[in-house]
Amino acid sequence: MLVEPTETENKAGLDQFIGALPSLSSAMPGDRNADVPEAVDPPILPPGERGDAEWDMLWGWANGAGVRKGKEAVPTPMYIVGFPPEQEGECGSAMVRLHDARRGLALWLKKTGVGDTDIGREVVVYCPIVSQSRDPAIAWAREVIVTLKLNGIDVDLEACYT
């Protein structure tokens, strides 16, 4: 936090403000003795030619991270008047969309059957998590996108209701 004194504040007022700073901090409750996860370098392929083995490795990283994130997601319950709460939340799914199925990862996903051709030259991959809930599917897609974009892949998230 940057604090700049002004001409209208006297020293006593500034001292009082500075004394209050620790009370402005926040903390997250949690188990003090819990294991702190170690920072992990993002999975990035080295520069150079990329063949089937590299695309397989990249998709494994991205999908694995997505599945872990999706399974951690807690759906927001859906409330409908006259019915009990639906703990799985909104019904739906999500997918990742790669824009050029003629080359790179998109072509590999299409060739291996992991992805489906959609609208012209695009490939989509649907969330593999078995659930009616939209929230875990979106968490999966967001995490997949992070890994793919770090590796220079042009990809978007698309969510839908069912």
C-alpha cells in the first residue's frame, strides 16, 4: 500500500493512521499446520517442432490439471420456488474451442478422437467430468485454457445450459 501524506494532514493524524494499518489487514482462516503446497512451474513445452508425442504430453498436462480443478469445484446450489435446493447447481457443461483444426494441437485432438470438429475449421473438446453441474465443467475448461494458452494455443471457453 502506498500512503502519501498531504498538506492537510498533521503529524498526529498521520501517526494515528499508521498505527491503524495492522487492523486493515486480512487473513484467511485455515489450519495453521496444514501442508502448504509447493509452487509448481507451469507445464510449458520447449520451443521447437511439436509432433504427436508433444501434443499428447501437453493435452495430458492440461486435461489432468482441468480434471483436478473440476473435482475440487463446489457447485453453487440452485433454488427453485416450491422445490428443495438442487445441490449440483445449474445443469450444463463446458467445452474448450480450438480455432484451426488444420494444424497443431487442434489437428492432433481431431485425429485422436479426443476433439470433435465443429463449425468449419474449429475443434471442440467437451468436459470429461461426469456431472450434471455446470460449475465443475467450467472449472475444468478454465484450467485447461490456462495451460494451453501458456503454450501459445489459441483456445476459448464455451459454457452451455442443458
